[in-house]
Amino acid sequence: MTSESSVGHLLRELAPQVLGAVVRRHGDFAAAEDAVQDALIAAATQWPEHGIPANPGGWLHHVALRRLTDQLRSEMSRRRREDAVATELWADWAFVPPPDTELDAEDDDSLVLLFMCAHPALTPASAIALTLRAVGGLTTAEIANAFLVPEATMAQRISRAKQSIKASGVPFSMPTSAERAERLAAVLHVLYLIFSEGYSSSVGASLQRTDLSNEAIRLTRGVHAMLPHDGEIAGLLALMLLTDARRVARTGPNGELVPLDEQDRTLWDRARIDEGLALMPAALSTGAVGPYGLQAAIAAVHDEATRVEDTDWRQILALYVALERMSDNPVVSLNRAIATAMVDGPAAGLLAIDELGKDARLAGHYRLDAVRAHLHQMLGHRDVATEHYRVAAERTASVPERDYLLMKAAKLREQVSANDG
Amino acid sequence: MRYILMMHAPRGNGQYKVAEWKPEELQAHIGFMHQLNRELRDAGELVGAEGLAPPADARIVRAGKNGAPAVTDGPFPESKEFLAGWWIVDVDRTERAYEIAAKASAAPGPGGASLSIPIEVRQVMSAPKVDA
């Protein structure tokens, strides 16, 4: 007898490899997924009783291909008279390797699946859902739960994603070396989005969403293991680990946001930080450093400061200036302005913020007001700061952030009236 | 039976004036809401709860020409109040939904006094039961 949980764990690990291998042979994602699903169900019922086969991956592959073959056979018998070409196809597809055949290039197959899920025909939301389903090994119900939508909605989103890929006609295969860099960037973006979806929402009631961050880290670890010499993959993994290390310290008892400068740094996860820091040489040494490597470096500087006043803001400013040069993202510019304030003083920061306020993409953004409030507070302009906190609280769409900003305003107002009185 | 409990709040910087509360009053209010949601979840009654962004960005949408959305900044039917958030709860009887609404309504404000927030209670429609 083998415990059901160890079988479940093994199946979760093997599922994407087997799916990748089957899709690679047959190209039809939906049919392959059905077949692999059947194989997984067979394994989940048979293995706990009869034991895990010597080559579990080969077993699953074999059963899935048998299932596909059965499907194909019944379809073929229907079509045989009409379509002679189909018979040729059938001959090609009907070969099923014996169950003890080793899965060849299994890592490669998981990578191909990731590439496919970050398909250019998909919206980010669809790419994320498909990645979690096909490679991440989460059930549709788990994904739906994490994104707070009904299971039927998520099932539909995944099924439409598969249809889009099919309709686009782009084959399921390893991209050519010319496409590869671009597709890899898309894969990393999807993994990053999964991570931040889980991380940014981990404040508040939806604790189950931390599963998303853990899943993103697990998948990125896998990609890093497959392509250990890619600096941006190492950078993304480091960024996730160095950010996730602060998760617990980031939320107060009532779900309110605790910003970096107010966190209890003894709550940070040392193991995560050490693992992230160990990746930094790989992230920074390979040729041109990319945006994930730079963001990881910024996170590393914060994590290395055991007290907030030990933060090396000069280094952070230099890193943001470099990051700003390679990305046209106003939020990066906003962070650069904050670093400017920490190095050259709040007045210099306010000047930089005024300049940024002219960017239409940031106009009316609550973070502009939040940063202004903070800088005015540093300058001792309490009334102005209070007003900016209040406006920021009215503009944010996040409850923990709103509560935090209202609290800042309330505390400042109390100081003002204490001084007046 | 599922009920939606809709929490109303005064428009603008009206009656509650949240932005003028003391820090500890604000903390008590936020803590109350978290505790209420925790209780409802533990009781197996909570289906969902969301706070809504302030009404400045609210728009009225109607079907315009050819069904395209016609979006206007009002007019809003009730000018004094706006919907600030809601709970969806799954309870055995209507009275339980009223009890929860009353509890939410009593969230503390300045000086710890009950705010008596208006909470609108409506039953959520559902598919007919299989045996109906």
C-alpha cells in the first residue's frame, strides 16, 4: 500500500511532463489533456492499492497514449470511408511505446508547455489561467478560488484559451531561436503576474491566494533549473524570493498594510532571503542585466538592511535610474523619485513628483498623493500631508491600503491638534 | 437562503466624516469589521463581502444606440447616500440575515458609539430547487 498523499504529490509533479510529452506527439492540446486526465485518474485509483510502478512517468504516458489511440480509433472508423489521408495519419499516431519507456527530454517538455501557455494570441488573464492549469497542476476549482471567480467562469476562460491557441495555427513546439528570447520574456511575465497576484492580495481576507505566489516560485524554480545560465530567470526567481520573504511582516492584525519602513524585520523569512541573495551573482553577471535582475537587486538592498535606517538608498537610487532607462513605466519613475527624496531630501523628491504628475498615465493616481503626503510629513507640513493622505485614501481601490492611509491621516491630525492645544 | 446585505454610507464627507476620526476610533472600526467577517466565515454563513471604492468614479450605464454602453456621471437615484460595500450570506432564515445586518450596522464610530449604518437586506435569487 502506498499513501494517497504521496501518490497525489507524485502525480502533481509528473502531470505537466506527461502532458507536454503527449501534446508534443499529437499537437491537439484539448484531446491530450483529456487523455492525461484519464491516465491520472487511473493512477490515483490503482497506485495506492498496487504500488507505484517502477517508471511512473512512462506508465502515465503509456496510458494517456492508449486513451488517445482509442479515441482516434473510434473517430477514424467513422471517417475512414470519407478520408483516405486520415488512415495515413492514423498509422503515424497509433504507435504507443511500452510502459517502461523512459520519458525523453521531460524537462524540455515542461518548458515547451510553458512557452505554449505564454502564447501571443492570449490575453494575460487567459495565459495565467492556462499556465496554472497545464503546468502548475492546480485544479480548475483551485484556480477559480484563487482568482475569486466561480469555477464555471474559470473553466470557460481556460477552454477559450485553448481554442485561441488552436485557432491561431501557431504549432505546439519549441520556438525557434529567433522567437525564443521574446517567448521566454512572455513566460517570465506570466510567472511574474501569477506571483504578484498572490502577493499583492495576500493582505486582507483572501489568504488562500498565497498559493499563487508559492506556485509561481515553484514554477520559476523549475524554469531556472532547466535554464540555469539565463540571468533574467535567476533574477526573477531572486526577486520573488526576496519579496516573498517579507510577506508576514507586511500585514497587520486587522489585514492592514504595513509598509516596508514600518515592518518588524525580525519577521522576515531568513531562508528565503538567503536563497534569493545566493541567486544574485547569476542574475547580475551574465552580460546585460535585465529588469528582473535590477528589481531583484533593489529588493536585495532592502532585505540586507536589518534596520530601516541602514538602507543603502544611494545604491537603490542608482538601480532605479538604470531600471527607468530600460522601461517606460511611470511607477518605476515614481519609485525613483522616492529614492531621490531619501538621498537628496524630501524637497528634491517633491520636485521630482511634480514633474511626474505631468505624465497622463499617473495623473490622479493615488500613489502620487500618498508619496506627496509622506514627503510633506517629512518636511513637517502636517496639514498639507494630512490632506494628501485623505485624497490618496479616497482614490485607492485597495481596502488595506485605504485603511493604512486613513490611519496615517488620523495620527497626523492628532499630532497637529496636540500641538495646537 | 442567500441574502445580500448592502451597507449604505453618506455621500461626500458627510455624517460619518471618517477622515476626521481619531486613530484609535478608526482602528476599532476596522477591527470590528474584520472580526465580523471572521465570525461569519467561521459560522459558515459568509458567501462574500466586498468594500466598494468611493462614489466619485461611479457611473450610470444604459444601453445606448445599437446597444453600445451609454455612460453618464449620474443622475444617481439617491443623492444622500451611496452603496459602500456588501456581504452575501447564506443563512437558514430571513431573521438571521436581519440579525447580521443589525450587527454590521452597529459598527463603532467616534467615541466608540454605534454608527447605525443603514444596511439594505435583499434576498439573492437562486435557481429553483431540483425537487420544486
